[in-house]
Amino acid sequence: MTAIKKIFIFLFVFIWIFSGHAPIQQKIREAQAAVNWTECRTEGGETAIPASQSSANVTLATAISDVSQAFLLVDSSGNSGVSGGNDHMVSGYIANITTLTFERGGAVATAAYVTYSLVECFNDEFEVQRGEITISAGSSSNSYGGLAVVDTNRSMVVVSARTADTAAAEDDSLTTGELTDSTTILAERDISASTAATYMRYEVIEFSAGSGVSIQTNEVSLASGSANVTDTITPVAPSRTWLYCSWGAAFVGLRQSAVGCELTATDTVIFYRHATGTYTNRIRYYVVEFPQNGVVVQRSSTTHSGTGSDGVRYDKDITIPNAISATTKAFLFVTNTTQGTGAAFPRNKWIEQFTSTTNMRLSNWRANTSNANANIYWQVIEFPQPPAFDQSAYRWFENNNATQIGTAMTASQDATTTLASAGQQFRLRILMHVGTSDLPSSGENFKLQYVDKGMGTCAVPSGGTPSVYTDVTTGTTIAFNDNATPADGDALTASSTDPTHSGHTIVNQTYEEANNFLNSQGTIQGGQDGKWDFALIDNSAPVGTTYCFRIVESDGTELSSYSVYPEITTAASASVSCSVSATTTSFGTLSAGGISTATNVTSTMTCGSAAGCTLTVQDSGGSGNPGLWNASASDIILSETATLSAGTEGYGIQAATSSGGSGGLLAISPVYAKSGNDVGGLSTTPLVLASSTAAITDREVIVAHKAAISPITASGSYADTITYSCVGN
């Protein structure tokens, strides 16, 4: 008996999208910044070593981060009640990160007054070694040879000293410090007959090779019969040069122990006493020239004439010609000469401090009579304030394998845009405005960050992934893109379509494929903008997601302000569309004497994904197996890859493409690229039927369904449901 079987095939098309981008190796880049003097700070003030005490501590308002990056300047004075050397000559040192300690040799019934300036920097501008050297009674010098190796051409020695001498004198504790080689410091005083020891606190300050600082040092003698001595130096820029000096005295006396130091010209330093006499002074000086666009030095001299009551504190206020930005960004260095030959010490000494950004105050306790006359030589050494940075403008561009950008992606600057496709490469050119202070070339390290703004704004993102600003790397969802030709850090090539900012001068900087980055192409002056070019890529970011970008300093510190935030949205789901020529097809009546073919069904597919798309096939079958299912008889004609023959049960499909459509080509899976009576078996899980590796438009897959029965196949109606799905790659 011939079995009559009617076969109905139902085709359902489901569309879903998956897009991705292969991960790329992360590139690590070290950006080397020049020393940035804007990070330095100062802390100054006045204290007293109380009556009947030999020391005093000061607790700093701001703790020191690293004591090897800080040094201390000390001056002391008082009235004639502390005329003994052990009473008014004071040494000071950094005891720990929060404490300064000041010491004198005795504990008399009168206080000694001290002013101090602590200088701390944070970017390896210099490194400090400190300690104490004792010059024993009867000796004029001592040395210490245990320093860590320093470059003597980049080093200076700052000193302060106290003495055990109870006599009214200063000469045995007026000391100098000198580096005799890379590991040895020599401490000297000019009197050897003293029966008392001197204790010299020293700080060896070695400026780093990248600091831009140059040092000159020499020792001169202010000889008997002279009121001054001149020395010639290699020319310097006085507006950024600090002259530090210390000296010895071989004779007791107010004028004999007071020396003034002054840089009078680019190549000249002069050292003064009040008058000529039969006494000498040995002077060690250091000329410290800071780099351009960094530290600023103001200097001048003034005179003082006796007035007021002797022995009573006298404050002399001096207006600073150019106001300093903050008292925590500057320090004072003051020397002076004085009239008088007696031993009413320490009335030849002044202490100094800032009282405001426009005023310095000098104080001493010797005011009456003409014997109080003095010449005072002052220097204000000021560190620059960090410039204020503003993220000021941006524009999106197509990528280009060069330091030039491609076509602008927006009609104007500071406008958001949407990527055209998943995995797209693109460029961001961004401006950063520099405030009133200059940013020296390679003066600061920066990095680029991004955030998914989620339900918030670029300024206050909320709920995205990442939900907070995160450093861009080569592995983040929006990643740095490694173009083949330009190298990270190359100078960018400007374009007429680049962003601008309020007519300001734009200083072109670099092309960037990695964090961190610098202004390595030149100084950005206050009021100008720097421009950088970032190569970026959508690195498997979710579709339709908006990301914001910002520049921060390399330690994560935000810029002073953000006038704009670059904002870009990833491409929407790639367009995929499928259609079929029929949703049912039929074998009609099958016979064991032949092989039946149902009417062909054509699937037409279009996808916009640059990675192409895939057509899959999945069979419903019956009883958990693929095939034609007879529900009433609980019988199945299994679907397997095979060559069909009449009289033997079998079922499968063949697939081929047509010449229709455009774009990429569809490739048929080898399982289904069959002809004749060969068929590919179906599966209850999705199998690839055809795929492309590029976008396609109206490409066709023609599917033929074939079946065969045997003489003993159960009669009845057989049916199958086949699902074809097209997805973006």
C-alpha cells in the first residue's frame, strides 16, 4: 500500500544583533614631565625659645610629605639680655614631618626670638640630606664624609649654628658649609681659639638634573681695611636667581659680625660690612638660578636709622614691590650690615617674616641712636602658582592613519555625534585653556578619562558602566586606537577644521594613543590653549550608549573647570532585515518509489554591520529529534546529512545563493551546500546556514527541502517547523 503523506513546513524568522571588536594589546607609555615648580609650598613664622629654656618646637600647620624634599632657613635675634653666644645663636632642623626644633646653647632668663621658612617641593625638584657637625673647642673646622653621593655642581649647603660659648660674641658660631667632594661636607668658623664648641646644623640640597636649576659657588674674603668685596660670576637672570650666603668672623663686634650680600648685576655679587676696619670675614656663597617660567625673585636694599627705645622690639615693614600670590608660595632671605663696634649682641641681627602678600616685616631690638643704623638686603623668592586649567573646546573627526585627522564628524565644534557603526575608529581633538600662569614645556602630566553618563550628565554621571570617570586604556570599552603609521606622542598636524577658543592662541601639542600625555611641544602661556589629538575606537561598547570625556592631571586631580565635555554615542543596533518568499511549503503526496522536493523558499537578507551577518536554521521535529513528525502515529522521518534514495527514509535541505543583491557575499555552510539528492541534516539547535563578512543588501539564500519514505513508513500527515534566523555579526 502506498502511504500518502502531506507535509507542511512553517518558517519563522527572528532577528537579533551581536556586534563586537577583537581586543587589542594594551600599550604602556611613560610620559616624562619637566620639573614643575608650581607644586612647591612654604610655611613660615615666628617663635621664641622661652626664658630659662634651651629649645623650642613648632608644630607645622601642614605636615611634610617627605622630609627629603624639604629644607629650613633660620634667623634669630633678641635684646641684649641674650648677648651671650649660647643665648641668641640658634640652630634649627626638621625633626619629623610635623615638627621643627630650634636650639640654643644655654637656658638664660631671657627669650630668644626665631623666624623660619620651611620650603617643600613634591616633584623631585631637589633632594635634601641633613645632619649636625660639631666643631670642637680649639678647632676652626670639622668635616663629615658620610653623605650619599651628590653632584657638587648641582648642590648647595644651608647652615644654622649654636654654640656653648657664654661670652658676648657671635664669631664662634658664624659658620659656613662647603662640599669638598661628592660625599664630604666641611663646616668652618673663623675663630679657632674659642674654648667652646660650635654645633652646625646643615642641609645639603641637591637639585635634580631635570630641575633646570644651575648652581655657582665660591668663597671670598672681605679683607681688613675694606668695606666690601666684589666677585664676578657667570651671567644669570636676576629675576629668577637667589643669592644665599653665610660667613665667618674672626673678631668680636656688632659691625664685625654683620655681613650683607647682594646680587647687583647679572654677573656681579657684592658683600658688605658697615665700615672698614682691621678685621676680616670669610664668605661662602651660592648663586641659585631657577629655570624660565618658574621661580621669581624680587630683591632690593633699604636703610634703617635708629629710632624708638633701645632694647624694645622694633618692627620695620617693607612693601613688596610686586605682591606675591600667597605667603605659602614664597620665602624670605635677608642679610644686613650694622653700625656699632660693641658686644651688645644680638642687636645686629634681624628676623624676618611675611605679614601679608604685600608686606614683609623685619624685627630687631636695637632702635635708638645713630649706632643702630643699618643697610638691609632682602630677597623674596616666590614659587609660581599652578596654572588654572579649563577644558575649553573639542571636535570629533573621522580617523586617519596619520597625525592629520579625517573629515569632521560634526557641522561645528563642541557638538555631540553618533558613531556610524560598531567598532568604529574615530578622533577627538580637544583644547585645554591655561590660566594666568604659564605651563612650561613638559610641565605637567595629564591623562584622558571617560564615563558612561547613564541617566545623569557628563558633569554628574549616574548609573552607567563605567559609572565614574575611568582612565582610557587600550582595553576599555572606549579605547585608545593604535594606528599603524603615527607614533604615540608625535606632534599633531593642525587642520583648518580644528576647534578654537575665543580667539586665543592655540599651541599645538601631540597625537595620543595612550595615557599619559604632556605639553611636550612647547610652553602654553597664560591665556593660551593647548591642543591634543586622541585616537579612539569603539571597543565592543554597548550599542546606543553615550560616553563623556575629560582631561585630568596624572594623579587624578580634576582641572579647575570644564566649560565643555566631549560627548559621543555609539552606533545603534546594526540594521538587519530578512524576508522569505513563503511561510509554508508542501511535498504533496510522497511515494516510496521516488524522492520528493517541496517548493523552494528564498530568504532575502540585508544587514548594515561592517562585520556582516549570519543566517541560521533550527528544526522543531518531534520527540526531541529533528525531522518530519507524524503526531497521530508518533512516527518521525529523521533529518540527517545523507544522500537520499527512493525507498529509504530521509529528510534534509540544500541551499544555494543567487546573483541578486549587493555588498558582501553570502557563503553557504558546507553542510548545506549540496546538490542532486544530497542533503544536509537539520538540528534542534541553531546551525549556520549562510554568512557574510561584510554588510550586504538583498542577498538571497534559496533553500530546497527534500524527503524520501520507505514502504513501511507509517501513513498519515507529517509536518515540520523550521526556524530561520538572521543576526548581525
